[in-house]
Amino acid sequence: MMSYLQRIGRSLMLPVAVLPAAAILMGIGYWVDPSGWGAGSPVAAFLIKAGASILDNLGILFAVGVAIGMAKDRDGASALSGLVGFLVVYTLLSPGSVAMLQGVDAAEVNPAFAKINFGNAFIGILSGAIAATMYNRFSQVQLPAALAFFSGKRLAPIMTTVAMLITSLILFFVWPVVYSGLVSFGEMISGLSAIGAGIYGFFNRLLIPIGLHHALNAVFWFDVAGINDIGNFWSGTGEKGVTGMYQAGFFPVMMFGLPAAALAMYHTAKSKKKKMVASLMLAAGFAAFFTGVTEPIEFAFMFVAPLLYVTHAVLTGLSLFIAASFGWTAGFTFSGGFIDFFLSSRLPLANQPYMLIVQGLVFAVIYYFIFRFLIKKFNLMTPGREEDSEEETAGDSVASQAGGNKFASMAATIYEALGGDENVTSLTNCVTRLRVEVKDLDAVNQQKIKNAGVHGINIVGKNNIQVVVGTQVQFVADEIEKLRK
């Protein structure tokens, strides 16, 4: 079950990667016309509406993205199945259709059904997951000769339609109850104001190791429970100083806190390993500051020093609490890095966003000294502090292999250490990690993988391992695919 949820989390990264395009378009549009929201400038209106075309259709993006990401071979038929699945639910459970099914006036339909729209992330994820399951199960099925045209991949969207008919029937009764529960949960947290934002921030980080933070994010960031913090902030719908409270506190942590933690890990590394740690942490810190991609840093200490990670989660919650208490707001569509901060700072609902930089500088000091103190006090095995091993001493440099092609070299080393074709059953990637399923975890040479220059290794099950490569993971994954038979 945990592996399945993590696969969904990985698949979400594909549609989420599209969101920066919306951020750029809407950010520039609001920069051109910060008060009229496009009404005062045709150019601004063009850009803002172009960005909205992405944000207002997250349900479709998630349905297609999850279907592709969870399909065994990422074929286009799986994407079509995801789209078909979403459209079936969207049409059958629209307020108009529900009114006919219940034999009542449209005004009497439960308002929960109005939330099943193109922007509904939950329905998109559900449709994509079911579509991928149908594709994986039926894409190789051969029907009798008379029905041969509908065999194989053509059968996948057909079976997805059947599955979504059943799903729609279940949702017809369950969705109002589930939706009410999510709304109650969201209202409970949002009703706590700044404290609620702090609680959310704490659990947002704490759930990352098991990949369940996406479910929590969907409640507060998207229109699952009526909060829709991202959509409302970027569309200018909401209350200044309040809308964006579930985003703003991440900026001080991602832009300043975690890079400072990386600096602390560098300063506490062994002298002979500082050069290696410096190269890793510099790249990871740069990514965290500019893009908000923090996994390369977080995975460096997440499992080797759980105390640091719990501390990081507490500090993140504190950051969201402080920002929400003072009403400092900025927003993101991808993550809390400088790019999104810069683009969102002129949005109508941005409130004293540059105070987040002041807060970030303070948090950089806090992160640095707390991390440095805990690492030394408890002798935590952060990068560069682990004990030397014979295998590590004998490890070859990645850069010297494969004729200087570092990605091909890294891929070859990692794949060989994973056990190659005989042991690897599936391999995909998300934003920063290779996600690998193996037959025998004992056959994996973890030290050799570390010698390849990766940021870390995460064992997530008896047959699943994650290799944290960094933001260039796609190039390594592509090289590994060339090696697989």
C-alpha cells in the first residue's frame, strides 16, 4: 500500500512540473497590471488567462499525469485512459446530471457535486490511478478475432470507462460524505488561523519520507475542501494577508533555512571529505534557493539523522505560524523558491512579501546553529561524517568513467550496483530521485551507489529503494534506460 501511494506521489510530479509555466505567465501579467488583474491591459489579460488555463484545469492535468506515471510503460494510451476516466466522472456527477438522477431541481443538489470540475485534483488523481490500473491489466489482452480491433491498448480506455462508471456510482453516495469530512478537517485547521498554518507546515514536512504529504497539500493548496490557497492567491480571490498563509512560510525555509542547514553539514564534515560535501551541498542549496526543490538537502539527513529531520519539520511549522501571524504572504505554483517569490511579489494578494526575506535571514541563522549544534552534540552521521570503509576508499570516481560522460558513468555505476537486469524489475524517476523496484534488496550494493556521487539512499520497502540523485535525475534515468534490456 505504501509503495502504491509513493508511486502516486511520484506521478504527480509530472503535472506539477507544468505549474511553473502558469506562474511565469500569471506573474508577468500581474506585474504588468497589478491592480486591474488584466482589466487594464490586453497584454496582462492575455498572460493571466493563459496561466489560468493551466491552474483551472488541474484535475485534467493530474488525471493524465498520474495515468502516464503509473502505467508500466508510460504509453500514450494510458494518458487517453486517464482523460476518459476523468470525463466520465465529471459528466455523470455534474450538478445537472445529479439533478436528473435524483429527480430534483438543480438548486437542491448537494453543493459537493459542484466541486467535481476540471480543477478538482482529487478526482483527477483518482481517475489517473484507476486508468493506469486498467492499462496495466488489459493493454496486453487479446480478444477473439471478431473483436480483435479492440484488443490490447485500445481495450484500456474501454475498460477504464467501465471502471469509472462503477466508481461514479460509488462516488454518487460517498462523495458528499467524504467532501464534508475534508471540509470539516480544512475548516478545523483554517479555523485555528496562524496555529493551523503551523500545524499544517509541521505535518507537510513530516510526511515527506512516506510520500503522503501530497494528500495533505491537496486539501489546503487545491480546491478539494474549498480552501484552494494556491488558486485563490494567484487569481486574486480571497483576503489580503490571509490567502496564501499555507504557502508563505515555506519561503524562509526553502530559500534560507535549508541552504543554511547545508552549510552547517559542510562545516561539520570531515576535512578530507569537505570538498565532496561542498559540491553536493552547493548544488543542493542553489536548487533550494532558486527553485524550492529541497529534496537533495532533506534526503541528505532525513534517514541518517532523524532528529534533524524532526527539528526541520518543527521549524517549518514555526515559519508558517510566524508568517501567518503577521499576515506576510507570497505564493507559489511549483515550490517556495526565489523564482516563485519574485513572480508572486506583485500579485494583488501579496502582503509585505519582502518581510519573508527578513524572516528567512533569521531562520538561516537558526537553522545553521541548531543543525551544527545537534550534529556535533549527538555525533550525527550527516554527509562527510560517516566512517570510512574499504569499499569507499577503493571507489572509482564517477567523472573518470565512461569517457567523461558523467551521467552515463553514474548510470552505469548505479545500475550495476542495483544488480542490473537480473535484479531490477522497474525503474522510474521523480524530480530528484530514482525509484527502483528490485527482486532482492540484499543484492544491492548500497556503498557502491553512494560512491557514484548521489545525495543519498532511501529504503522504502523490502523490494523498493530510492536513489537521490538531484535535479538532474532525468539524465541519469535516461542513461539507465539505455542499459536495460
